[in-house]
Amino acid sequence: MRADRPGARGFFITRRSFCQSALNGSLLAILAAAFYPILRYLKPPPGVEAAQSSVVAAKIGDLKPNSAKIFRFGNRPGLLVHTLEGELKAYSAVCTHLNCTVQYDDASRSIWCACHNGRFDLKGQVISGPPPRPLENYEVNVRGEDVVVTKTG
Ligand code: FES
């Protein structure tokens, strides 16, 4: 008695259903191979943003008064400003309009976005231009030689 005949006892599989299963499996593998890289690209790296709530933005003495530097805060830029009065302030350097990177303008002592001429004061508030919201402010602490910037919210 052959095991692949209908009505026979035990497990049997027809050539047609075997080919159908193989085809379905191959199709699934091709779709997974095509979409996996796209999903990996769209998903941010795990924990980069959440893991870094604090970063060393500079060493004390790196910035002279009335100057600034861009630093990396996770996967986004931050702006550390040493004001003319000697205060250290930090903000997200991502413009709230269309996400361009802002910069410090020492002549006007304000923060400027070159993309659409948006301007912020040193509290991060919008002075002029299209940005709809203030810049996100960060907390700045000096620990030894390090200028540590911390997200507050
Ligand atoms: S992106 Fe900054 S003003 Fe438009």
C-alpha cells in the first residue's frame, strides 16, 4: 500500500499542494527581503533618543563669550550658547518651522535659522519669521571641566 494515495492511511501530500506551498513560501521570503530594509530604514535606532537625556556638550573654556557651538544630542543637533554676560544656555538646534538647523548670530545676539530667516531670542522664543513654536530649552550644568546639557521635558 502506498502512502501518497487518497484514502491511504497516514500523511500524504500531492505534487500540486507541495508546489503551491513552495511557491507561497518563496513569495513570502521575497516580500520579507524587500520590505525588511525599508522598515529598518524607517524605524529609528532603538534607544538612541531615550537613552541620552544628558550629554557633555563642551569643555569649560571651549567657548568664548558671545559665541556658540553645535553639539550632538542623540541623533539631533543641539546649540550651546555662551552669552556675552557669561551665561551658558542650550537649546535644541532644530528649527520648529521645517527642522533646519539653527545657528547663533553673534552680531544680533540671537538664534537664527537661515532656511526662512526665522529668529529666536536667547530664551528660545520666536522673535520673527515663520517658526510656530519656541526652541526646546535644555538645562546646562558644569561638572568639573564638562558642560553637561540635560533634557528637561
Ligand atoms: S526652517 Fe527655520 S525658519 Fe523655516
